[in-house]
Amino acid sequence: MAQRLTALEIAARVRLGTLSASDVVEQALAAAAALDPVLHFLDSLDVDGARTAARSPMDGPLTGVPFLIKSGTPVSAPIVTRLCAAGAIPIGFSTRSRPGSSAQTHGWNGTEFTRNPWDVQRSPGGSSAGAAAAVAAGVVPIATGGDSGGSLRIPASFCGVVGFKGTAGRVPRFRPDLSGLVTPGVIGADLADVVAVTALASGPHRLDPAALPPWPVPTVSGESWRVAYRAGLGGVHADAEIDALVRAALDAPGIEVVEVAPELLPVAETWEALYAADHGREVSGAALRAASAVRNHNATALADLFAEVDALITPTTLTVAPGFAGPDQGPFLGDPCWHLNVTGNPAVSVPAGLVSGLPAGLQVVAAWGRDDVATAVADHLTIALPSPPVFASAGAPP
């Protein structure tokens, strides 16, 4: 199997002339055509558009890098236009969860559920399902997504890749909401890629002028970090095997686990009220006041925690990937994730290892605005995984 190149490595080779953008794109298109009938990660494929762009790629830090756009994201969205301006080439749109579904941990192309490359009978997570499946399977090194309740981090965890939700406003939105729940972002096979692409996509835009200032690629590093650990947030804990895996990952040089943790309130009703208000549904004043109180309590508790530690570590999800249709009942499997959409803190999911042959992720949370700390600690803790059983051996250039 050919060695998989990162997005930054692909771009460097294309700029040097040792690799052509057309060859990279053709291999990505071939991998998509070969694997989509198995994994169903595509909403649509733009063969002609990708080939045209590859013939005259824009010169930039992502020159020649193929990527997928999450279904429902317009090509005019800031994250898309900025990746294209950096030289990246969209090859199509990836799947998301079926509209109106009570379970968001799946993808749907209109006919088939999106499958997980680690086990095709399992969910890839959602709602950025196709993005995570395609990245994990080696079709593209990066893909765009959006995270309003864990939709970047949950599929990253289930598929064994990286998903990063920056501080609220880190990447401008194409349609700002009232609640601030949504943060566009990136799923990638490599953390450095995800950080670099997030930096390129950051900064205010005419569609979201209130977005945070441009975020340069962070240089923070550290030999030691003080972290707090929780097996879950809001009173719901991960399965014992997931808990044990993440705890083992923290037994690493330079990691000091301290016995302090935030007392966070459950956010299910809060998130539902804020999400409903954003989508024009009727919400009572009492529900919105209660949501505001929970948000303020949790934000303050996290601020107090980060006065004592560098980061908070949790499992990303409560279990490994469930059946591909997703559970319709029971606790939300991404419960550790949506707390951070409510408060706006940066959170990144990286692989922590395998449980019964399936990936599990650990989530690194940092103080509001300290995306640099979150990604630095994540880099310290991430575990390299092998390729999944369904993988495009031709999905990366030789």
C-alpha cells in the first residue's frame, strides 16, 4: 500500500513540481469511485470541476490538495472559498445525517446509510459522516464539516481521525445563528493539517463579520501539561473500556493529571432550546432563560477550571461506533461534545486507540480562545492508528 501523504506534504510536492495536481486529483477521484459503493460517503462528485481546477491550480499553501465539502454547505461559504483560494481542490460533497432524524450519528446519501471504514456495519458518526469516512478511508486528506453539537468530533472519534471545533467564531459561518452553537471546521487524517487549514479558514468575513480575528498557526508547545480528566460531562459517563483507554493515554510523559473537575449541568434541554430558536421554532421565554442560566453556569465553571489546569480531557464519545443507522433511543453518544458548543470552548478529538478493533477518541478542551493549547495538548496525546480495513491504497500519491 502506498504511503499516505498529509495535505501539507501533497501541497509541498505540487509546488516543487515533483507531483502534479492532476495526478493527485485523479487518484482521489478513482478512490472515491471505488469506495463510495461500499461506504456511501458521497452526496455528489464533481469530476469535471475537479479536473478543470487541477489543470490550473491556484498557488498557495494547499495547492493541489483534494477535499470534500459537507453537504448543505454552499460553495460560497467562507471555509470553502478560503480553502480554494489556498489552492485546495473540491472534488464533491460528502454526506450528512438524514434531515429530521432523531439520531445524528449517521450519514445518508438519499438511498444508503454512510458506513464506517473500520466496520461497514457500523456508523461513521455524524452529522459530518461522509467527511470522516472519506478521510479515514484515504480518499482525501481533509474535508470540511460543521459542529453544532459534536458533528466534527463524533465522526472523527468513530472513524479514528481528527476533528477540531475551534472557539466559537474561530471559523466564520456562512449563515450566522443567534445561539453561536455552530462552528465550521475541518476533519483530517493529520492534526497538523487540521490546524493549518483551520488557520487558513479563520478571520472575519462579509458573511460573518463578527467572527474572531485571523488565527495564525500556533507555535505553543510544552514538555509538560496539567490536565483534569472526566469520564463524561453532565453526569453521563463513557463505557468502561473507553474510559480505561483514555486514562491509559494520559499515562504519558509530561502529563500531570490533577483531581479537579468542573461541575457542569446537563445541557440537553439547553441545547434543544437554543437550536430550536435558531431554526425558527417556538420556544418559551422560560426555556430560553433556563438555557441562558445553564450556559452561564457551565462557562463560569470551565473558566474556573482553566485557572488551575491547562486542559480538560474526556472521551469524545460514550461508546465506539454503533450500528450504521444510529441509535434512536438512549443517551446521546456524543454527550461530552455538545457541552462545549453551549459554552463555546475549543475542543479537538484525536485517536486514543482501539477498543475491540474500533477507534475511540479522546477530547481535549481548553479555555475560551486557547485553541493553541487544545491542539498542543492533543498533539502530545494522540495515538497513531493503522489504516482501517476499507482503505484506498491508491488514495494517496506514491
